[in-house]
Amino acid sequence: MGKLIKNHWARLIVLTAAAYQVAAAFEGFFWPKIFWDFLTTNLNGAVRPVPVLQIINLLLGILCLAWEYPLPWLSGTSMHRSIEARLVIYPVCSLSALLLYQGTNPGIYYLVGMGVYFWAFSEGEVVCPRPWALPRPTRIGKV
């Protein structure tokens, strides 16, 4: 058995969350609802009459899909290879998804993906410049 590459696993989780977030944003255009409306109606202005929260979720979902897949012009850049940047952006994506009623599942998936990315970061994993490539082993000393 090989070693688990946690950033690849986290990438799959976040890709799932981002695709689900885009679908939830589209559904939110037709059935606008805040998840927390059973507690307060103060947040209803974010989804109706102007769909601000749905547009934010749509843009963040597309950004995360482009970042994780990644697009050819984004592949290998410092933004693509940075786990720290992911750990900064994904809480914002999770919060915006959790506010929308249709986006509660992607919000939870983002939280799980952040946990796995943090695990990868704490073990010193690096994201390879080429997507889905395996990291090269470092050789210490002469062999």
C-alpha cells in the first residue's frame, strides 16, 4: 500500500463542495431561502429581492473549481501551490455556503476539506506544480 497524499484527498473533497455550491447557488435563484430564517428574518435581504448571497456563492464556487481542478493558466502558480491560501479562503466559502439554505452540505464539505488540508499542512506536504502529480522523493546523502 502506498502513502495517503492528503492534499489530493482534500482536493477531491473541495471539488465536490465547489460543484455542489454552484448547484446550490443556481437553485437559490429559484427558491431563495436563508438557512437561519427560523431564528431571525434579518438576513432575508441577502437573498430577496436582489440575490446577493446566491451570486456570491456562485462566484466562490466557480473560483474554487478553477483553483482546485486547476485551469491551465493557474496551474503551477504560487497561488495554486499554497495550502495556506486555501486555509484562508475556504472558511469564507464555507460561511457563505452555510448561510444559504441549499448550501449547507457544501459548507460542511468545505469544513472537512479544510481539516484534511490542515492535516496535510501540518505534516509538511506540498502541492505539486503539475496537478495530480506525485511529489518527488528527496534524497539525502549519496546513494
